[in-house]
Amino acid sequence: MMKLETVVVEQHDKVAVVTLNRPDKRNAMSPQLHLDMVEVLEALRDRPDINVVVITGSDPAFCAGMDLKEFFLANREDNTRFEKAYRAAVEWRGRTLRYYPKVTIAMINGDCFGGAFSIVEGADLAIAANEARLGLSEINFKIFPGGSVSKSLANLLRPRDALFYGLTGRPFDGVEAARIGLVNYSVPKAELKQNVMELAAEIGSKDGEALRATKDGYRLSLEMSWEASMDYTLAKQDQLTLRQRGAWQDQGIGNFLDKKYKPGLGSLDS
Ligand code: COA
């Protein structure tokens, strides 16, 4: 469907699979990869035929974090170029993903280090292979989780876990990632793709506007007072009704009252 220098996009029904594609460099994020991700996310954001975006890496790695050579060293003497790459790096993982109008799932198929944690945290859901290796390796090369990574850790992990792994730089596996809440769950690598695609298809079959409102309602309410959130979600409900032309009332509730399905047990189509 779309092939850029460092990223490939495929579509399966309402699910887009975005693959970081620098396997020889373990999908480390070069400046070009950041620019490609900005372009891909921009291209997919308004597509009505897509409800879910899965982000993964070309085997064997998910993403080895920032490209230590091309991101940090190549632009060492050129602040303007570095800041351009830095801005793209921080924006797509830290802001674009968080408020993205599609549901996003990080599928951690292999190595996931440093800056890759911000992809995981920016995505709404994350599923890892049991065998994946993850780590906050920054301390091991005499730096700290900078850019958007420190904020991602603060958003997602318990203080003890964030500091333990940040201070030791010890690698851990997908099972441990699930235990500390970095990912939703982990499965054997051999089952990962099928598992995640089934999950994505399940979510993708729901109403796109309702999915978006679910994300916005959660993420934006986190930053609001109770009063602001009540007003926001009421306004959001009116927006949803308008955009869906009342589908949640007419079909959603209507089909329940006509005894066609029980929403407590699944969607009408599931
Ligand atoms: N930046 C730049 N290049 C990287 C990279 C990174 N973050 N991670 C891996 N690569 C490159 C290696 O330099 C090597 O390139 P080469 O073949 O041209 O020499 C290639 O990818 C394969 O890496 P290699 O170390 O041989 O693979 P491995 O499977 O044995 O180990 C890692 C994989 C990820 C454990 C190891 O490469 C590593 O520790 N990378 C750094 C991870 C890191 O600290 N990331 C945080 C950055 S914020």
C-alpha cells in the first residue's frame, strides 16, 4: 500500500500495519525514519477505511531505539539539522501517537530499546513476544532516557520499575514487560502476529467514531479537572452523535431493544 525508504505500510481490512524497515540496523530510528513516520501517520490519519494502526518492526527486532550513529553523532556539529530530526522524533512518538484519531497497537516482535519505549507508550495498546528483549539501555552508554522517553516512563510505569530499569539498564523479556505494565500482555513469538491481528480486527470492526471518542475521552480527561471533563465528554457525545448521524441511538440501542444482540456480550457484528 505504501513504501517509504525506511517504513512499509500494508492494509488488512480496517487495519494498517506499519513496519519499521531497517532490519540490518535493528530498525534503529534514523532521522529519515522519523521523517518517514511523520509522513505515514499523516497519510493514514484521515483514512475512513482504517480504524486501527499496528506498529511493528521487520524481524528480528522491533526497534533498537535511536540510531546512535545517524541520529546522535552525524548531526553533532549541526544544531539546525539535529533539532529538525529531534522535533520529528519527539512529535510523532510523543504527541501524534497519543492523540491519533485511530487506535494504535505496538506489536513488539523483538528487541526494543531506549527511544523505542516512547513508541510503546505512545501507542494505545502494546503486545510483546515473550522472547523479546527490552531495556532502558541509555545508562549503559553514559546518558539518560532523554527526549520523550523520561516522560513516557513517568506516564506509564510505576516509579520503582521505571527507576530500577532506568538505573540498571538491565534487559528484560516480554513476560516481565507485561508484569510491570509496559505492555498489555505477551505471547510466544510464534503466536504474536496472529494474536495481534485478531485483536486489531476485533477493535477495527467497532465504530470508528466511537473508538476515537473512547481514546480522546480517556487521554484528555487525564489532564482535566472533574468539571472540565464532564463538560468535555458531554460535548464529545454531541459531536459523536452528529458525526455518526445518531447511529449509537438508532442502531446501537435500537437493535438491543429489538432483541438482536446484547451489548454487554459484544457488538452486533462480533
Ligand atoms: N543505532 C545504530 N545502529 C544500531 C543500533 C542503534 N541503536 N542498534 C543496532 N545497530 C546496528 C549495529 O551497529 C549493527 O550494524 P552493523 O551490522 O553495520 O555493524 C546492526 O545494527 C546489528 O546490530 P548487532 O549489535 O550486531 O545485533 P544484535 O542482534 O547482536 O544486538 C542489540 C542487537 C539491539 C542488542 C544491539 O545492537 C544494541 O545494543 N544496540 C543498541 C541499543 C540501544 O542502546 N538503543 C538505545 C538507543 S536510544
